[in-house]
Amino acid sequence: MEQTVTTEQNAPLTDEVPAGSPDVEVELESATGPDAEIERLQAELQQAQETALRAAADAQNTRRRAEQDVEKAHKFGQEKIVQDMVVVADNLERALASVDASDEQFATVVEGLQLTLKSLIDGLKRHHVVQLDPKGEPFDPQFHQAMTQVPNPELEPNTVMDVFQKGYTLHGRLVRPAMVVVSKAP
């Protein structure tokens, strides 16, 4: 036979305790310990903060990389057309070198070629293309390609004596190296 006890409110008391009762919460807290629960929550909070910080850093790095990619595309997107245009400049220079400038009948042709070459070079400069004509300068393997070395006692070793083909840079990046003859010690 089950024994029931009544309280002041005339509610029967049994061995079962209703959920949410203050006695149960105290027992649960004491079972896990309030300090352990706080430590666990603090660890979760710290981990969540680190994850959020990493996510923000990744987003910032991605944004920065995308901005750099766009900037490089604007700066160097013209590189292929510049490579084609420098060939035109070379051909105009060869044409000028092959025409006898002292002959009166070619004077207008020479003048036309000179003006065309000048306007092409000026147009390239407006788009940050710089022509490299390193004659007399020290050899720089980053911008010059040595075709041959010639002994020359009049010049310092590793000085550019002659230029076969001029080089070009676009925003400081090499488009084509200058093909040069370099002096060496005799």
C-alpha cells in the first residue's frame, strides 16, 4: 500500500518530484558542479570568439587579395597588346635605319617614319610603357638579355656596348628584355 502525505495545499506528495523544482536544480548543479559548467561555457565562448576572429581575418584577406587581383588586372591587362605594339616600334626603327636619310627623295618618308615612331612611343608612355635603351649603362640581368660579350679596354666590364633590340616595361614589370652586347675585360 502506497502512503501519501498531504501538504498545506492538500496536494499529495509521492516519491516523485515534479520537474523544475528548486531541489532538483540544486541537485543537478551539485552533480556537475557550478565551476565545471562555467569553465565549459567560457571555453565554448573563447572557441567561438577565435572562430569568429579567424573568419573575419579570412574575409579581410580574401577581400585584400581580390582588390590586388583587380589592381593587377587593370595595370597589366594591356601586356599582350603592348607586346604586339613594341614589335611595330621595332619595325619602324628598322625602316628608319634602312632608309638613306641623306637622299632628298626619301626625306619625307624618313620624316613620316620618325613622326609615326614618336607618336607610337608617346602613346605607349601614356599607358606607362617605358622603353629601355641601356647603351652605356651597367648590365642588369633583370632588364637586359646579353647576346654576346666583346672585349673592350675602353669600357668597364659588364657595360652595355650596343643594343640589338630595345626592351620595354609596363608599370615597372618587364614586357621584353633589351637584347644587348656587353663588354668584358680584354
